[in-house]
Amino acid sequence: MGLGLRDFCYLWFGDLIGGSVMVVSGCLRFHHVSTGLESGSLECLGAVGVGGSSFGCLSCVLTRLFIDSCISSDMLEVMIMGGVLHRDLIIGCLHVSHSYLLEDCIKFGYAGRPLLPLHVFTSFNKLHTLTLTVIGNVYTSAESTVDQSATSDSRLSLRLLSLNGICSTDYQVSYLWNNVCYENLTRLVFEKCEGLSDVYAFSRFLKGLVNLNEVELKTCRSIVGLVLFKLSEMSSENLSSLLIYDGGNKEGLLHFIREARCELRELDLRLPLDLVDTHLSGIGARFRKLRVLRLQSCSMVTGEGIRGLGLGLSDHLEELSLTNCDVIKRQSGVLVDLAQSLRRIKVLDLSYNHMLVDKEFVSMISSYGDLRELKVRGCGRLTDVSLTALCRSCKRLESVDIVFCHGIRVEGVEIIILNCKELRKIQVEEHKLSEDARKWMRWHSIQTTVTILMLATLVFTSSFKGWAKMLLFSKTMKLRVRTYGMYLLIAFFDMLLKMLD
């Protein structure tokens, strides 16, 4: 039974294990409810039917599914839901399937603790990407069947290691700190992690990563300070990209900025309460070769901090993102001063700065003559005047995002499409595209991502005002009911996609 990328089958384990196994696009997922090995039947809907009550039958079928999915797919994804689902069975399947895996990516999720022993992954010789996700209550026992401090003869040659949901009592993770090959790992990702298991082993692990290029910390307030301190102690100078979202440490970040030996090229920060002017001045003084800077929801910084940052990064910065930054609302003229320092900018993102007005935009955009990509999504106070100035100043513009800019009309969109000769992509509401604009886009192969205004407003902003406006446009009760149903459907799928991400 070979499973293609788009093939799928469902396995139902009635009384055998009280759960289900699902293979979708070559990804094997376990959904486990109980662990009783009672007699029962095994059915594979749409693929094959197997009956039996023995544990051996179950092992054979699962192992075969592992092999088939490995042969015909580009990624092996395992998700174990709930308690211990006969760990020897899972480990055995992984051991058997490693020699059949054509690609180098495994996503392993476990809902429930304790974790499976991670030494099983050393069998995958071609494994370059490992994503480990843990969901469930904290497990307090330190018991383990494998010595996590031991070093395996066959080490993991990972290039990307991503950990999600790890806590301090997940002692199995220490096996990774002791058995990942230092020379190969280039990207390290932590998300929603509250601990690092063995801190000493992690410190030794981090110091040994001579080729580490990228580090991401998302919602990891408990460990971000420690990780930043350890990064600043690394002798390697190869770290070029750092991302910290939703949970920082002021002292740790400042120490990293002042003491790190690396020369960052890309910095992405979303720290509404943990980013202050001291950090910005340090970034401008220390990382002068920074090419990409993204700041989101920077509530605690001032105009002076932003201006100083611009002066320090004037020589090399090519991409700037100031998304939903309160300083633009509080102090006018900040963007104009910043633009006079950063004339090399090619990509500019000012999305969701609701107080940005034409006067400041026009004065700012005149300094960005080499701009290639602009995003002003959600800047509702901008009008056609801004687009006219954009066309006049940015002759090399290739991409623009003006979705949810309610002050921009059909005429303004037409101006930018007809006058920006190098434009290749535009994101805008569908009803703002005139017939002339559509014809011009077809002739010049301009890509567009169009949005139906009312539905998009509801899904992305959850705006009561937008919902009321939508109902007003629905002239009949029948249409209003359809509109409400459509909104719920789209909102549901949007929420589902966010959960999957």
C-alpha cells in the first residue's frame, strides 16, 4: 500500500487502544485515549482492512504504514496524543522506518508527559531537521530509561532544531544537548518553552555551535534571559539573525547587545514592554552592519530612540519594519527624520500605523528613491495623495500592499498601477480595481492579491463597525443570513489555520 503526498487513510482502533491513527500527506499522527490492550478489530478505511487481536498484528500494520509513508512522502510527521501508547511500538516503528526515509525532515509532537526517549532519532542518518512539540501538564518525575547525559556513537547531524513547549522537567531533552553535532547546526528555534532541562548541558551545547546562524525565541520569557546571556558568551561570530517575540528580558537583551561577538545582519523584535531607548541606542552603536530590522508593537520607545537608531544604521540597512508602533502616533515627524538617515532602504513596512497621515508620508517617501517594496496595510488615514507622491518619488517600486487603507480610492489605485513601470505585485481590495487597471495588469503580468473588503475586514480585524456596515449593505434578510453564515465560516477557518501554524 503506497501512500502518495495527497493520499490519505484513517485507521480506527476500537477496543484495541481506544484511539485512532491517521496518515495524511505522508504524515503519521497518533490519537490515543486509553492504553488497555484488549481484544478488538483494526480497520483501514479507504485503504486496507485488517482484523486481529494481537499486539503483533498492530505492530506489523503500523510499521508498514511508517515505511509506506516514508517511501512516498517528503516529511515524516508523528503526533502522539495522550498517555503512553506502548513506547516500544513507536520506537520500533521509527527504527524500522529510518532506512526508508528519503527526505531529511521529521516533525514529532507529543501531547502528554513524560516524553519518549529521544535516542531513537540517532537512527536517522539523513535527518537534518527535527521539530519537537510537547503539550501537556508538567511531569515531575526524573525517572528515565536512558541516561540523558550519555553521548551516542552516532550523533545527530541536524541543521535545524526546533523545540516547542519544553519545560525544565523534560529531562529527555538533555539527550539532544549531548548528542547533536556541533558543526552542522545552523538554526535553533524555541517556542513557548519554560525550561531547558539540564542548564549546564545546554550551556556547553550552545558554546560548541560554531556555525550557528539563526536563533528564534517566541513566547519564552522564562528562558530568554539565560539564552541571551549564553549567546553573548559564544566565541563564534557566525550568528547573523536573531528573533525575539512576546516575552523578553531587558537585562539579557542589553547584555547581548553590548557583549556579543557576532555581527548581526537581521534583527526581528516584538517586545511591547521590554524594548526601550537604551536597547535602540545599543543596536545602532553595536550592529552597524545590520541589513534587516523589524520592530513590532514597540510601545516603550520614544522618537529620540528611533532617530538615534537611524543614525547608527545609516550605512547598510536595507529593510525596515515599524509595525503598529505607538511612537508614530505620539510624536509626529519621526518617520521624516528617520528617512533622511536611511536612504538605502529597499523594503519598508509601516503596516497598522493607524495615525500615519498624508503629510508625514509624503515628506518621508521623498527620501526613499531606491524603494522596491512598500507595505502600509491598515494605515486607514492615507489617501490618494500619498500614492501620487509614491509614484513620483519611487520609480523602481516593484511591490505594494495597500489593503485596509480605507482612504485610498479606485483612482489612487489606478494611478499607482498605470504609473509605476516596474510594478510586479499589488495587494488591494477587489472593488478598488477599475477596468483600465485590470487590463493594464494583464498586459504587464502584474500579480495581485485581491480581497473582498467586507469579509476581510471582519476576519482580520474582528471589527464590530465593519460587521455593522456589512449588514447595512445586505438589503434583504436572506442576504444578511448568508452574510452572517459566511462570516462565521471564514472566521472558523482563519482560527483553524492559526492553530495549525
